[in-house]
Amino acid sequence: MATNQSQHISQQFEKELQDIRSRVLAMGGVVEKQVSGAMEALVTGDADLARQVISGDEDVNKLDVSIDEECIQILALRQPTASDLRLVTGILKTITDLERIGDEAVRIARMALNLAEKDRPKKNYRELHALGQHVSGMLHNTLDAFARFDVDAALQVAHEDRQVDAEYESIMRQLMTYMMEDPRTISRVIDMMWSARSLERIGDHSRNVSEHIIYLVEGKDVRHLTVEKMEKVVKGGE
Amino acid sequence: MATNQSQHISQQFEKELQDIRSRVLAMGGVVEKQVSGAMEALVTGDADLARQVISGDEDVNKLDVSIDEECIQILALRQPTASDLRLVTGILKTITDLERIGDEAVRIARMALNLAEKDRPKKNYRELHALGQHVSGMLHNTLDAFARFDVDAALQVAHEDRQVDAEYESIMRQLMTYMMEDPRTISRVIDMMWSARSLERIGDHSRNVSEHIIYLVEGKDVRHLTVEKMEKVVKGGE
């Protein structure tokens, strides 16, 4: 193959990889909006917004299918190896987690619809709101880490996930107490519990994405490890 | 390349693909055992069995990591295209869902540990047991469909998932009634709710795997579709 031609192909391939990275970030942006919309609908009791989030899931699904297709195309036509291969397979996994974050946003929006019809508690879902803020921040940091392929930022997300888990456990205990003290709140509190669980799951998926980032940058599979072991594996390679 | 040599390589590649399929089925077998162990622990109050399931998750995770690695190796070294490429990427997705079924089994086992310390209800978790049987059957059928690359059996799983969802909804309503009628049951019923939710999620992941089977056999992405649309897409191609 003439050098010019091969250079041209490699530039085009580079452009394709850039393009797919931007599309993942665009998908991440849509998913972030879905999560914040669902939380706003829940806290303010805005049923219309909740319905928007539910119907908006179609956009997330479409992005999932089309980015997936693009990755398979690249694997078939470009037959990437080494770091390019890791990038493509890492993206395949990343969009699966982003799509599932979208599903959890829909679950929260469904709870928001339920809760919009019920009496609102005095504290107006303050604890859930705080957990939602925390998880949204974590998702945002994950997407930032992806944009910059920043391994340290990805590790930071894993740390945050542990805080989110602790916050979630404490909310669960509190909600359990509410129900026991006033059984009339049961139905509302159960909806709040499902919402808290969805937020906790969004934290887990964000952590998964941060593991994919470490994999695609460093070539190290750090899934199923504690944060301490993750750090050791990553820092040990420096 | 001499014909003999290229034939040799293609036979070896064929063997690798066969090997990876068997390993996915082996992983499926481990995951099935985890789910049935967790359900038995829950229904019988067997805390030791619950602890076994929780520690057994490490095996599932190891299989996930090592099959994943094997898939990436095949992509890098064999650069498969067409149906071979679909097989490898379909397997990558399948093991992600199997691994998450393993996580749900651990969640059920944790609830089993909680429940083992509490008074047992008269009906001894009959409804949960029935849902567990249903979901275990669905997982088994999914793995069978994978073993035979049977698209019709995969479609059948999607149908079953709808029944599982309906059964789950009905259990949830029932559990809610228990709590409201007798608030002293709240703590136990919440654990039962989480277990039911995990079973429902295992149904979802089984359905995901059946979608991956349809993709890798037929080359059609049927995710995010209703069962009716899935069937149309699959049958329309005949």
C-alpha cells in the first residue's frame, strides 16, 4: 500500500475513534439530563417532567443501539489491536452502563409520578435530594474522567461510590424508622426506598464506567476489586 | 499461505470459539447454582448456605474476568468478522449479564442472612419461592437456548419475562398489604421486597441474554423492543 494511502486510512480511523468518543460523551450528557430531570420531578412533584423523562428513555436507547453498531463496524472493518481495541471494547461496556443509568432514571421518574399524587412530607424529600446531588456529581465526574481519559479522576469516582453507599444505607435506616413510627407513611416511604435504591445503582454504574476508563487507558481489568486494590493495581504500574 | 496451514489455523480458531462457548455455559451453571442456593437459603433460613453463596461470588467474578480476557484476545489475534465477530461481542455482553445475575444472587443471600435471624412467617415465603422457581426456570431456559443457539427458545424467554414481571407486581402488592395490616412485619417484609426485586432483575438479565442470543445468531439487535416487535423482527427475516 502506498504510504499516502495508508496514512489517509489511519487518519480516517483516528477520526472515527474521535467521533465515537464524542458520541459517548453526548450519550452521557443525555443520561445526566435524564437523572437530574427525574430527581427534580421527584423533589418538586412535577408529573409532567416525570413523564418527559420516561418518554426520553427512547433517545438513550437509540444512542445505545447506534453507538454499539458503530463499535461493531469498527471491529469488523478496522480490526483494531492494542489500545485501539481496548478503546472500542471499553466503549461497548461503557454505553451498556450508561443505558442502565438511563433505566434507573426512568424508575425514579415512575416513583416521582406515584409520589406526585400523594401528600408531600414536611422535609420534602431532603435526604433523597442530597443523595441525588451526590450521585449526579459522581456521574458528572465519571463523564469528565472519560472525556480526559483521566485515570486519577476515575479512581476518585470509585472512592465517591463508597460514600454514596454509606449515605444510601443511612437513608434506608431512616426511612425504615419513619415507617415503623407512622405506618400511614408506608406507601410513600416504599416509593422513596425504590428511588434511593435507583440512585445507589446509578452510583454503581458510574463506578463501572470509571473501571472501564482505567481498563481502556491502562489495559488493566480492575473490576471486582476493592478501591484499595484498584489503586494498588493502577499505581503499581507507574 | 499454504492451504494446509490456513486450514490448521481455521480449525484452531473454530476450537477456540467452541471452547469459549463451553466456558460461558460453565459460568452459566455456576450462576444458576448461586441463584438456587440463595433461594434455598432464603426459604429454609439456612445461614451457612447463604454465606456460601456470598463467598461463591468470587468464582463468578473470576470467570467473568477470564472469559472477557479470552474474548479480547480472540478479537486481537483472530480479528474475526461477520458471524464470528457477532459471537465474540455477543459473548462479551452475555457474561456481563451473567455476572450481574450473580450479584443479584448475593443480594438475595444477604436478605436470607437477615431473615434467618427473624421469626419465620407461617406461609414460609411461599410466594417468593414460587417466583424464584419461575425465574430459575427462565434462567435455565436461557442457558439452554444459548447452548443450542435456539432463537425460538430465546424468544420464549422474553415471553416468560413478562409473566415474571406480572408475578412480581402481584407479590409487591401483597407484601405492601401485609405491612399495612401488621406494621410489626415491616422489617421482614422489606427484606422480602428486596429479594423479590432481585428475582425480577434476574429475569431481566435472562431476557437480556436471550436478546444477545438472537443478535449473535441472526445479526439483529432486538434490545429495547416489546416482545411483539422482537418476534416481528426475527420472524420477518425468515
